[in-house]
Amino acid sequence: MFRLVTQKIKNKLWLTICLIIGLSFLVAVCSCQPMFKNGSLNRMLMLKFENFIEDNNLYPTVLSRDKTIKYEKGKISIDYILDKVDEFCGKWDGSGLNVDSLGNQTIVSIKNATASGSDGTKGRYLDISYIDDVENHIEIVKGDKLSDEAEDGVYPFITSEKVLDDMNLVPGVTYEFPTIMDDNGNTLKLKLVGIYKANSDSDVFWYVQPNALESNILVNKTVMDKIMSDYNVSEISYVSYLMLDYRDIKNNNVDKVIAAINNIIAEDSGIKSSMEQMLSDYVSKRSSVSMMLWVLELPVLGMVLAFIYMVSGQLVESEKNEIAMFKSRGFKRTQIVMIYFVQALILSIIAIVLGISVGYILCISSASTTDFLTFGGNDTSCYSFTPQMILYGVGAAIVGIMFIVVPACLASGISIVEYMSLKNVNKKMFWEKSFLDVILLGLSLYMMYYFNQTADSIRQKAIEGQSVDPLVFLDSILFIVSFGLLVLRLTQYLVKLVYHIGRKKWKPAMYASFLQITRSFNKQGFIAVFMILTVALGIYNANGARTINRNKEERLQYEMGSDVVFKETWDKIPFRVGFTTHYSYIEPDFAKYSELTNQGYAKNIAQVQKIEDTSVKTSKAKISNVMLMGINPKQFATTADLKEELNYPTHWYNYVNELSKQPEGAVISSNLANALGVEIGSSFTVYGKNKDIVDEDQHAEYKVVAIVDAWPGFVQYSYEDGEEKENYLVVTNLSSIVKAIERKPYEIWVRLDDGVSGAEFKEKLNEMGIQPEQYETLESNIHNMKTEPEIQIVNGMFTMCFLVALALCGIGFLIYWISSIRQRELLFGVYRAMGMSVSQVNKMLLNEHVFSTLFAVISGVMVGAVSTLLFSKLMAIVYLPQKHNLDIYIYFEAMDSVKLLIVVTVMIVICLIVLRKIIKSMNITQALKLGED
Amino acid sequence: MIHNSDILLSGRNIKKCFRTGAGEDFYALRGVDIDIPRGKLVILKGRSGSGKTTLINALSTLDRVTEGEISFDGEFYSQMNDAKKEQLRRNEMGFVFQSIALVPIMNAYENVDFALRLCDSIGKMSDKEKDERIRHVLELVGMGERIHHLPGQMSGGEQQRVAIARACVTKPKLIFADEPTGALDTETGIKVMKLFRELIEKEGITIVMTTHDPNLMELGDVIYEMEDGELIER
């Protein structure tokens, strides 16, 4: 048996190689799924943590234990508390997970102690704190370091600059705490000896940063112990933060981590986790990622299986003689199937090894995509080999074996007599006879209609992070397949029609090719379907990915309003109203920025004041959450970016002009105009946010000069935890805000000069001695968007599927044509004998190519374009569910189609060259002999 | 070589040499002199491997000779380029092969039509004339009732008859038939031979055929026998 199989493999080496390629791709596509999934999920988790750090400026994965102990004199010491902390930390280490703890920060405090200074100041509340091991993590900026040396019963303490400012403390002054007394009635006295800061910004020790310690003054351990032993204190609180290494929390252990945390919390209700929300968000999204991957991979999986079926069908077809011979020699059907099974098994083993390696490469390269067919821009460190890949690969190989054995099974049921009589009968394909294409097309169009009707609920689901019905995606695939088949059917009718019209006049080459195409339609049809689907899917995927990418980019650009946005640090003078501190700001010189425009770093720079949450009143209505934006019209118009077609038919410059003409004028958003019921010319009043300070002063009256739908930086809808919130906008002259409402740090918007990057610009700012705060560039925002797992999956999967489809299509195309030529060698011999020249035979083949391949490619482009028009908006809604001032635009990138067509053309040219070579080398007499077997 | 108007095709000292796998020269034809008279059924007989097919290929321009001269109607092959030879095959010759070799995707009518379209003189015929001609030859071979059948739906004998119709539709001067009855049983073979005789009488065609079936010999006008690449006297 084994020898028989190896002999068979040797005889049909080319088809066997094709089969291995097909199987390898099947294994590759399947085995890269878990790797891609795992990688995407790891990245998603990582991004969740990193975004948390960015948004909250806090370490993301922390377990904390907060405890307040009723004070019993002499019983509680720092060591006692630290033992408790060790016990708490030990719980995590005891959970046996490979998630390291990076350390803990423990703060022991006597809270809210009133303190009066020797300089006569009063009315402040301080937390007297001890932070374990703090000495190794601070730097004294001024004064002395912490010690326990008492001076006349006065102990030293240090503080941060923030507490110094906020609490109005003065170095060298002794503070008395009248509520804390020893048994003799002496009050506690502490002296401020030094000011500290964290010794490094990146030190993980500082879970709670010195700046976030709002009223803590620090003493050392001995002093704290002394206070606790000698003085009467009502309560001691301590809080301990255990920082877990978030890099160790991965998709494969996240469930265990969640379980471990839940366990620990169940045991001790005083323990809290900072990551509950993040992890549960992640878990709810996880299943949708996995499903999304399958859905996006589905078309290519189908194509690979069809490819394997086609090749194995060819193989069996070419061996039908042998099968019939086996049968006539008394082989049982099962024995014949067994031969194919063993052959498939051997090939599968090779394919598993090859396929998993290819899968790895495919996964890494598609993970690095930042756009459709754009590689290399993304970090792929989260993606690594997982043992699951082998499991998936083996599973895929088993399915592959089935697809190889089935044609053999079918063939083995036919006897040699049946085979001979079946040989030349041209059967119609199943889908053609049953009008399956028309039925499926109808179904897909109905589903499209349905999904468009329910687009709002799809939108809502996507916003809430629920998984979207996979049918939304499958429908587009169904449409492509059914429409592709229909186009093929129509093409066939068209070819028949053209043939029929000129039937009498066709030259022999044309005549033969026409008949060849129309009569061998089911064979040719298969490869044509392949071509149509590859091209159509390629174009649809490319357009879909482009549409999602571009729309996301444009939304980011719209939301930012310009290339770079930042704030400058303003000097401020604190003043107190009641118990709260307020600041009056000193505006730095703005004229210095002209240097940047002069030196070619920026085209224009504008001051943009944004005050959120102001409220607007007319005599009839009141609306809050209004963003008040102050601009200098001319600066703004030349700096900010807005698509011209927004606010159509008026260019937004006209509105800016209105503002510059009328100092008390305001441009308002159309939703605000509707809500207030105002029109152009109406007046309204804006109230500033800090009404509690100087209530009536902080308001200004404006007159509506324009109503707009869109404005740079104005986001009409924002979302928090799936809840939609509508925002409103009032734009006025900056000077009027400063005069009437508030002067505070404004944003600086920059339109960069051509070729200047955001990083270069920042460098230049630093050079000028400007330390920008909240520095944002469009460039890096777009880059960050591209690393979002959802976008990443779209780009990666679409690119991968396209490449695999293209490879299969190319190989399938070559096999089909070469084998069809080989099968027709005798025929060509006859043609040549009958006096057809080589060039006529070539012309005939070219005709066949033009009619079948070219039509298939053109049909593919058409099907791709139509499906883009019909479906990419629906798909984009899933990825961009938020309502936005910018509508979703569908992007056709002509370059993608051109690229695709170039690849296809190259393929056809290679194919023609190969065919020509075969025909040229064909000896007529030899060819005629071939048929005599 | 004397030109004789009764001789359609003549070959002198035809040699054909093949290079074997071992790199040695092998002469399949060792200096054949042959004359094909017009309007006759010429039979080439001989065991397989005697060089019949090689000779037919050489006479029909399908293969080049190593040495010697062949002339068709007074024109020498050695002076013709490929295009001229193709033209000759298209217009003046017809072929019937042992393997039948109909185009499987074309029905009987279309197979014959295809050969007619290849012929250069087709331009002079009207569509009606063409149609009549095709139907005529199909009727001649007894396939008039089955013109819309595909080769797969016919028996071997029927297929061969269509192939003969295809060969004579262009009114060639000469039909080459290499083992036309090889794939057929004796009875069908004899029918084919009778058809050949009919063609010669009704269409004035000359036929050269090979066979190793002794039953068919007596139906020929001229019989040549081949052995080891040479014609032997009979």
C-alpha cells in the first residue's frame, strides 16, 4: 500500500505539490487563528492597562487594603501594622500565579489633625503619616532629611511641595497639634525640616504619587511609633497598595487572576481591586474578538477548502483510469478509498509542519499591518507561538483529509463502463441548475435591508461593547458569493449570445474558443468563480479596511481640529474663598510663537480657549454642558482644519468672518439652536462654571451670528459606559471670554508646516524653553488608533485573507490552465495537423483567457465595487458606532484595485508564457500519439 | 524525378532518423521511394514498428524527413515554409486518425464545420452552401441523422465516420488515414473501407491509409508493404 501511494505521489508530483500547498494554507489559516487571537487579546489587555495609566496617572493593577484601627495606647506599633500588611501581601503570593508583585506602598496616618503654626497660621488639617521605606524613594529638594532627633520635644517632618503650597506651610516653622496630647497634657509639636520629591518619575513604589498626597506630612518610623506610644490618638488608619506586574497578566491567565482576586476579596472585605472593571470589560469583549476573527477568516477558509477540493478532484479525475482498473481487478471500494486516505495522511503531516510555520509568519506579518496591505508599523511583541496552534493545525488537517477523500469516494463508486460513458458529458453545475445564486442573492439583499433597518440597534450594541451579530459580516460574504455566481451566469449567457450572433462568421480560432468556453463551462466555471471571488473579496476588503481606517482618521482629525494641540504652563497665584483654593492665572507671552511660524515649523498657531460645562440661558430655556470656545477668528481660520463639505453649502470661513465683524457675536451649534429655540440675531447669556465664586459676574451676553453643524474640535456626541451624551457649542471671540467669564490656560493649536513632525515641533518648543502640557499630535493619535486591537484585527485579517486568496487563486489558475492544456494536447495536435498554425492555437487560448479570465476579473471588480457600496457602510457602523458630526464616507482607493489588477495581470502573463512554452514544445506527431493509449 | 500528372504525391529516397534515448541514431525510414496515384485507395501495410506511421507523417508534412524529397502535385516540401505546409494541410489534405480525435466539446456538425472554417476557400462559399456541404458529407458518411450529437454520445464507428466527414468536407485532394479502423471491430472496419471507396468515386479524392488488418487489403487499389523502414515489393 505504502509503495503504491509513494508511486502515485511521484507520478502526479505537480498536483500533489498543489495539494500540499492547499493543505498548508488550510493549516496556516486555522493555526494562526489562536495565535492572532491570543496576541490581539494580550495587546488589548496591555492597552487597557496602559490607557488606564495614561488616563488616571495611576498604576493599573493594584490590590489595596484600607483599614482604620481604633487606637489603644501602647498596643499598636508600626511593626504590628507592617505584619498585617505582610499577611495581606502574602495572600497574593500564595495564590500561586505567575504574576509578580512589584512591591507595595503602605501609608500609616493619623488623619485630619488640626495644626496651627508658630507663625500664627491656623485652620488647616494635616495627615501625619509614615510611609514604609520612603527614605529610599525620595530626594530632599530643600532642607534636611527625615530623622528622629527631637529638639525640645519637637519632632521633625518633611512635606511635598504641593502640600507646602496648598496647606500654606513654611519651612522651619513648628506646628502644634492641639487635639493630640500625651498623658501630661502636652500637645504634639512637629517642625517642618525639609521638602521632598520622588526620586524618579517612573519609580513604581509611588503608587500614590507625592503630588496626590494632598495633606500628608511625613515623619519617620521612630517618630511615628513615639507618637503612637506616647500620645493619645483616637484612630490610626493605614492603607497598603500591592502592585501586581500587569505585564504578567495575559489572556491565558486572566481567568485565574480574576478568580484569585475574587477569592482574596471574599476572604477579606477590606481588600479592593483596581482592575475589576478593566478585567470584566476585557472578558466581555474577548468572545467577540474570537468570533470576529472567525467571521473575517471565513471566506478565505471557504476558498482554501474549495481549492483543496478542486485539486483533489483534478487528481482523482486524472486517475480515474487507474481507479477503474483497480476496480476491474477486484479491489474493494474501501481499499481504493484507503489508498487516497493514506496519501492524504502523508500529505497532511507535511502540511501541518509547513502550515504552522506559514501560519506563524502570516500572523506576525498581519499583526504588523497599520492599514490594508501596509506592513510593519505595529508592535508584534504580544504575538507568540501557542500550543493551541498545533491543535488547530491538526484539526484543519483532518478536515483537509476529508476534502481529499470525498472525491475519491465518489469516483471509486463508478465502474469503468460508467466512466467511459461519462467522460465527455457536460453536466450543469448544481448551483446553475437550481438557481442557487439567485436565491442566495435575494436572501442576502433581504438581510441587508433588514440590517439597515436595524442599524440603530447594531450601533447601540457596538457602543455597549456587546458582540455584534456575525450575520452582519456573513451577509456581505453571502452577497459576494451569490452575486459573483450570478455575474458568472450572466457572463456565460453573454458569451453564448455573442457566439450566436456571429456564429456563421467566426474564424476557426474564435469558433473553437467560443465552443470551448461555453461547453466546458463547469470546469472553467470553477476557476472563474475563484477569480471572481478573489478579486471581489480583495476589493471589498480593501475598501472596507480603507473606509474604516480613513473614517477613524478623519474623526480624530475633526476632534482635534489641528495638527498639534497643547497647553503651556501658566504661572498662577492662589487665593482662598472659604475653604477652597482658587488661582488667578498669568498669561505667558503668546507673541513668542511667531518665531515658530517664521522659522518654518508651523504654518499658523492659534489660541483656543475651551471652557467645558458652561450653561446657556435665554428667557425661555436653559441648557448646561455647553462648551464655550474662545478664538481669535483670523488665527483660528488659518490654523484649524475642517472638511469643506461640512456645513454645506456655506464654507465655515464665512462664519469665522461673522465673528470677527461682531465682537459680541457667537457661532452656536445647530443642536443648541434647536434646544434653545434661537435663530440668527437672537441673544442669549453664557454663565461660567465657577458660579459659586463670583456668581453674577461670570456671565456674558452674546448674539447668534451663525448656526453650524460641525466645528473643529466640537464633538456633538460623547459616550461614557455606553451612555450617549449630547454636547453643545458656543464659539465667541476669545477677548470677550477673558473679559467676562474667566482667564485661564488656553489650548494652543498648531498647523504644522509641510514635512515637520509633531516630535520635531515639540523638540523646538523645548529648545525655546516651553514645557508643553497635554501635548497631543494628530500623527500619534492616528498611530495609537491603528494599534487598537479592533482596527488591528480588521487590517490584519483583511490583508491576510486577501494574500492567501491571491496565492490560492494564482496557483489554482496555473494548475487549471496547465492541466487543461495537458488534457487537450491531443486536440492541439489535431488542430495543428488540420493546418492550424501555432499562432492560431495561441490566439485561440488567448481568446479563452480573455473571455474567461478577463471577464472574471472585470466581474470581480464589479462585484467588489457593488458590495462595497452596499455593505461597507454597515460594516463601518460596527467599527464606528458612535454618532458623529462626520458621517461615514465610503472610500474607494483606486490604487488598491490597480494593485490587485497588476497582480492578476502578472499571473495571467506568467500563465500565458507557460502555456506558450508547452504548445511550442509540443510535437504534433507526438501529441497525436498521446491519444492512442 | 519524372513528373507524371497521374501521380499526386511522390517521395524519393525518404529517410527519417530518430535519436534514441541512448544517443544512437535509429533510422525509421531507410530510403523509401513511393508514388501515390490520383483517385486511388492506397494501402500501406506492415507490422507495427515497420515505419508506416512515420512514412504517413512525412508524406503529410506533419514531420520533416532527414533525407530525400517529397512533392505534392509537383511542389517540393523542401521548398515550403511552415505556413505553406499548414496551408497545404488545411486546403488540400484531410486527416483521419486511429485515435479518432474529434473535438469532444463540439457536436458532429460543429466538428465538420470547424474543419471547413479552417479551409481558405471558405470565403467563396455562402453560408447556405457551407451548411449544405456539411450536411452533405455527414449524410455521405451516414451520420445525417445524428448531427447534433457530441462525440461522447456516439460509438467508436460513428465517431470515426464523423472524422471522415470532417476530413473530406474541404474537398481535399488527399486524405491520410492512419489505422482508421484500428479502434474498430472488423465489421465496422469494413464499413469504413466501403465509405472510403464511395468517397473516391463520388468526390474524386485520393486516400492513403495504413493498416495491419489483412481482411481489408483487397479493398485497396495499390498496396505497399513496409518492413524495417523500407518498402518491399509485393
